[in-house]
Amino acid sequence: MTEKDRIKRGERLLDTVHDLIGEEMNVIDTDISYAIRQVGKAMSPKGEDYLSAGVELAEYLISERPICRGTRLMLAELVLGELRNPKVRAKKIGAGHPKVVEAVSHYDKRISEGWPPKAAEHDVFKSLGVKRSTLYNYIKLVREREEQVAKAKAVIGCPK
């Protein structure tokens, strides 16, 4: 069976599961339903640790407790990858990302050397390839982080 055939078969199974699950949802044990959803979340790109999320579900499946049809359908959804939550996440970088740190420090260096802001922005673009709007976002990230760190230091009484 080719990969394309397996995908089509999985899509057909998923359609069947969706049709049946509407009828069977009232029969699902809420504890196992929650455990299945937790495993589904852990399968997401930035989900929690998959093993720790799956402990409750694994214990339920290993036990002698009967599994109703609705629960089986939900497990089928999980296996087919439909319960991953969310499907796509935007890639975000924070203030500590090396690219952000490099761009902002390069900009700050040019400003401290007396360059006009527009010239400093252009230099960052020429040397690092960071567009002006992206540089503004990076600067905003770094300044917000610096502000948060300063507030935290003030709260705990650390010197600046």
C-alpha cells in the first residue's frame, strides 16, 4: 500500500469516526475523555511532555475497565492525529534569540557611535539582512524585556 493510499484510507476512517462520534459522545466516560484530550494536546508542536500526559490514558487502557464505543472512536481520532491541538503554531522568537540580540546590539552600537536612526537601520539591513519593520519589532521585544528585568530587580532589591 502506497503512502497516498494510506492517507486516503486514514481520511476515510476519520470521516467515519466523525460521523459516529456525534452519536456516541454521550456514552464516553469523562475521565478517559479528558485523558485522551491531554495526550492530543501533548502531540501538538509545543505541547507538554508526551509521556507525562499519557500516563493516565495508559493506566486506563491497561486496566480491566471496559472501553465503550465512544471512547474507542475518540482513541481512533487520537491515533489518526485529529486531536492534535492546535494544528499549526506561528514561529515566534523572543528577546533572547541570537538573531534578535545581534540585530539590536548592532543597531544600538551604531546609535551610540552617533549615527542617525535611519542610517543605523539601513546599516543593520545591509549587514544582517533584517528589514526595518522586523528591526522595530526586535527593538520593541528587547526594550520590553529590559524593562521587565529592571522592574524585577527593583522588586527583589538587586542593584542595577
